[in-house]
Amino acid sequence: MNISRLYIFLCIIFTIVLCDEHDHKYEDGSEVVLWMNTVGPYHNRQETYNYFSLPFCRGTKKEISHYHETLGENILGVELEYSGVEINFKRDKPKTEICGITVTPESFDELTYAIKNHYWYQMFIDDLPIWGIVGEMDESGKQAYIWTHKKFEVAYNDDRIIDVNLTSEAKVQLKPNTPLTFSYEVIWKPTTIPYPKRFEKYLDAGFFQHKIHWFSIFNSFMMVLFLVGLVSMILLRTLRKDYARYGKDDDLDDMERDLGDEYGWKQVHGDVFRPPAHPILFASLIGSGYQIATVSILCILITIAFDLYTDTAIFLYAASSVVNGYAGGSLYARMKGQLWIKQLVVGAFIVPAIICSVAFLVNFISIYYGSSRSIPFTVMLSVTAICLFIILPLTAVGTVLGRNISGEPNVPCRTNAVPRPIPEKKWFMEPNVIILASGILPFGSIFIEMYFIFTSFWAYKIYYVYGFMLLVFLILAVVTVCVTIVATYFMLNAEDYRWQWTSFLSGASSAFYVYLYAIYYFFFKTKMYGMFQTVFYFGYMALFSLGLGIMCGTFGYIGTQAF
């Protein structure tokens, strides 16, 4: 993969984008800005606070020439603060005092707590992230020490900054009512590394391109071939036998047909196209599934081929509301639904409402903790405006187009006026059992990739193998469709015509196993702790699983409907 294409994605992961204000080219002696971002416990990646929430002090320089904060940066919890440290391009700086503080009893408690909980901070120079640890405890775990000197080694190639390394020095024992002096130095070194490859040091190729990763992709691909072959063979042979049996029944007279043993999917042909229960909700979920799938595939393709910003992903979701309206509106019209305006509103807001509800809960706790992850009120207003003035109108446009272009019912047979009674069947043919069983194989095809994705988001790995993600996305879609078709056939053969919700929930059930895996990952693969990080983790993993479930459920319904 071309590493240069990962540049913008890495900027997003590192939660800063300054390309619109700075061209990353410097003249000798020009200003180089050191930004202080956040500080927080190492094991709780999302529990971050403003760097100066701890009793640190700023440098003497007060003015700054550029800074811009976008909607995406606000949502990601970026809180850049100017350090006040003077750095100039290609100008070495000897050991220089930044500032000094007196350790009061309050600041002593705060710093000791931070050091005991392994707090570390993040800084940026020219979009390059720098990490440092606040301090460390002695071997007994009773006395805290703080690092007071920052040594920056900056590598440059011509007029561009390529690499920044931080060395923390001058460990000082923390004591109440004692002075602390913070200092820094800067050393510039030339390098031959080209600018497009400056982010390669942050990529862990050994982790993401491990043999297990390749084996999991191969295993999933073989599963697809097996399932497609199995579905084709079993269904074609079974359907051929069914057609032969039903053709034989057509040759019998009425008396012989009445005395015969009629069973199977043909007996429900008059009910199989009956609209499902709760058609507004069903059509809205299908429309949302189309939208989520569209945004997912576009984001993956754009990241592989071009550049992707957080704001771009938000724009893609808003713009794809036309797809949501078209799919949901046309499906609801084919169900002969009359409350199309209600369906339009539900389809437009069902996913944003769920996201905002979880985000509100997390944001409430974040505000209580004083975390930088708290979303400002102005950003909430911006998101509300996007929902009201972009998503809703585009969904309305899509709904109108869908109703007029694809809204006519196209069922091949007439639906009975009176629903046919559903006969009793064995326990393993019940819809709930079929739904739960159907999610196992789709989850099995992606769970290894889930580990890499979880690790990149909740730990400190940078996910960049989007070719793998695209392949796993396609494998998931094919496996979900195949499994759902088989499940629906068994259900119809048991003369149960309630296939719409069953096909959707069968595809969506893989998300249930993803969430179970997320619970396992939290307790056995991480060292997260505290209410804030726990709520953040389980809240947003629930959103991830919900979105995955809606998308996979839509895949299942589309495949079953085509079948």
C-alpha cells in the first residue's frame, strides 16, 4: 500500500489537521509551533484532559500566528493549547527555562495522582505527535518523581520537518511547598527520509501484517467459497426436488390433491408477500442500512485512493441521506403504506437520534469529569443544524424519488385476504433460534479483523491496512447473504411466512456476537478502569454494533428478497 496515501488518515487518528493553515514548509529561523494537546491515564485512551488541567505552566512567548479548529476536531476532543515555547527552524536551542511553579499541597496531590495512574501527555510539532510521561513512582510505589526537562530532537529534510523525538530528563522528587523549574532544549538533525514517508515510524507493520492476519483473510475467503457452493448446491437440488413434487401435484385431480400430503414453501405463496409488522420501523431500518453501507464503502475507498478527513465522513453521511430516503421510501410504498411522511421522519432521525442519545450520556459524564472529550454546546448546535437542514431535506428528496420511481408493488402473486395459520414446528425452526444461529458464521468471518480494529481504536496502534478492511467488508456481505438465504428457506419450508423481520434480524444477529466479543475484549485484552472510560467504551461499542447490525440486516434482507 502506498504509505503517502495514509498521511491524512494518520492526521485524523492523531486528532489534528493544520494543512489548511500551514504548508509544512519552513524557512531557516521561521517559527515552529509546539502545541500541547491532552493528558490522561495511559490505560484509558479516551479519558483525556486539557494539558494545563494539571499544574503545569506555560512558556514566556504569548503570541501565536495560526490555529484553526474544525467540527471534526471538536468531536474528537482536540484541545490544543499553545505551549509558549519558542522553537525556530534549524536553530538549536540550548537548555532554556520554560517556567517555574511552587508545588502547593493541592498541586502535589494532583501530580502524585497523575503519576500513580501513569498519566502521559501528547504534543504536536508540524502535525507530528509526540508523547511523554508525566513522571514515575519509585520501586516502593510511595514516592513520586516528575520529569522537568524536555529534550527535542527534530529531524529535517530540506525545508520540511520529518521526525521529532522527545527525551524526558531531570527527574525530581515531588515534595509539597517546593519550587519546580521546567526546561527544554532543541537539537536539529538532517535526515534523508522523504517527506511522504515521515509517518512510517508510527505504523506497526509487524502487527497488522502478521501471519495470523493473512491467515484469517484466507480462512474467511475459503469460508465464502464454501458457503456459496453449499448454498448453490443445496438450494438448487432441494428446489429442484420441490418443483418436481409440486409439478406432480399439479397433475393430480382435486380429490387426490386433497388426500395428498401438502407441505413446504409453496403452501405460503399467498402470504409470503404480506407486509411485515411495524412497516414504518422496518422500512426506516432498511433505508438506514443502505445509508450506512454506502458511507462505509465510500470511506474505505476514499481512504485507500485519496484523502479522508473527519469532516468528510460527516459530510458523506449527511449527503447519503438521499440513499436512505430512496430505499426506505420505495420499500414503504411497495408495502402500500400511507403514512409516508411519518416514515420519512423516522428514517431520517432514527440513527442520529440513537447516536445523540448515547453521545449525550457520555458527554454528561465527560463534563462531570472535566474531560477534553466533552462536546461543546456550539458543536451540538452544528450537529442539530446538519440533521434539520441537510439530512431531513435530502431524505425527503430521496423518499419522493423512491415512491415515484420504485414505489409500485411488483409481487408475482396475490396476497390472501386472511393470513394463513402458521403450523407448529420443531424448536430449532423457531425464528428466534434461527436468528441467533445465523449470526455465528458472519461473526466468524470477521472476528480476527475486529481484534485489529478494536486494538487500533482502544489501544495505541494505527490502523492502515484498508485493503484488508475492504476485503473483509465484501466477505461479510457475501457470508451474511448466504446464511440468511438458507435460514429463510428453512423457515418458509416450515410454512412460516414471516420472513422479512427474520431475514433482517438473522443478518443483524452477527452484531450481537460482536458486542459479546467487545465485552470479552474489555475485560481480558485491556486494562481500562473508571466509570468514564467504561461508559465511553460500552456506549460507543453499542453504537458500533448497532450500526453493524443495521447494515448486515439490510444485506440479509436484500439477498433474501432477491432469492
